[in-house]
Amino acid sequence: MTDDKPTLATKSHGRLSISASRKPRTLMEEPARLKGAWTAKIVTLFPEAFPGTLGLSLLGRARELGLWALETIDLRPFGIGKHRNVDDTPAGGGAGMVLRADVVGAALSEAAIGTPEDRARWPVIYLSPRGKPFDQAMARRFAEADGMTLLCGRFEGVDERVLEHFGVEEVSIGDFVLTGGEVAAQVLIDATVRLIPGVLGNAESAVEESHSSGLLEHPQYTRPAEWEGRTIPEVLTSGNHKKIEAWRREMSEKLTQERRPDLWEKHAAKKD
């Protein structure tokens, strides 16, 4: 992957738009975006966690150029009572607290303003360890949508009724538990946004990397030619592109067999 900067075909101001927000903001605080730009809306108790790493490097530059947009919806103002409570004890008893359906529902209703009802065009995602495992195919699906809304959970989770009412899709980034969904949301957005046309300087980068073909990526090398007594495999400096391609394929298959037998089984089944 290269660090080529994303470019725009035009800088016509007629293609830029600014979206509405509950809180006033200036152009200096929120980048202008291209009309129709892919947008992530994040419902969270910690809006200050964003953009985080999403504001850095290629993704950060692409956001500044308006290729994609990020909106946070603070869950706290939707809370109940003087103290803006967003959670309550679990029905039936048990440890911890659960995010209330009426609070989360109000926030998701606001997030839905101006978005398509079709979940294929605008998925609504709850980051949850019980969700479907996130993978590259899912990232491609999300990148092809107009945008998405992500609900970041806290405590013991979210009232099931709100997930059912809004047709929320549950997604997991792994078999482990985090203190909240904010980190998981950044992972999901990063993997998705980089697939949006124009975000990566070199479009081939997204095609040749791990998981794009169902296999792990082959080993990578660069200068110096020798380091600590280790040299670059001779085939990579041969100039024979056919042999290089065959070597990379062989290494990808070998690594996948050794490290991810689950992926190799799926790959082998497709070949059959």
C-alpha cells in the first residue's frame, strides 16, 4: 500500500454540503463534504472518542477532502430526568445496567433523519460480541451503501426491543468483550471507508491485501537488500513478474494453511 494522497476531480463548491446538527459548529470544526458522500453516524455516550484514529493519515485526509463524513450523536442529552439517566437495572435481575429502549430509540430516531429506510442502502449496526463476525466481505457491503449508523453499547448492553424495532444488525469484531463499542466502531469504519473509491491513493492496494481474495497476504519486503544477515527472496528481485506472482500466491496459500485453517477450508471449498 502506498501513501498516495486522495485526489478530487473537481473542487467545485456546488458539490459540497454541510449537514444539520443538534449543536452549532463551524466550518473549522467540521469538514465540508461532497454531496452524497458516504457518512457514518455514531450514537455514543462518548462523542469525544471520535474521530480518534479515523482523523489520521489517508482516512483523515479523505475526510478533510469531503470523500466521507463522520457525525456523532451524543446519547446523554436523550437521557431521562434531572440527571439524564440512560440506563436501568436488568429486568429479571442480574448484575450491571442496561441502556434504556426509550433513550436509545430517541437517539436512533434522530440519526435516521435524512437517511434511507432501506437497510441495504443504510445499515444500522450495533457493535456486540454476540453479533455476526465482521469480515472483508461485510466491509465491502457497507462501503457500497450510502452510509451507516453505528450504536456503541455500554454496560450490559441495550434493551432488545430497540434493536428489534429499528431492524438493527449486530456485528462483532471478535470473540472478546470491550468496555464499550467505540473502539469497535472505529475498527469497522476504518475497514469500510478505505474501500470507498478515492480514499486510497492506489486502488490496487485494497485488491492485493489480506482477505481480499480469501487468503492471507504474502510476506512483504523492501530496502535494504540485506539486513541483519537476512536477504530479500531472490525471486522478488528477478524482474520476472510471472514468477513473482506465482511466488506470492504460493506464500499466501502456505500462510493461510498454517495460520488460518478456517479460511483455507473455505478457500478450498470454493475451488472444488
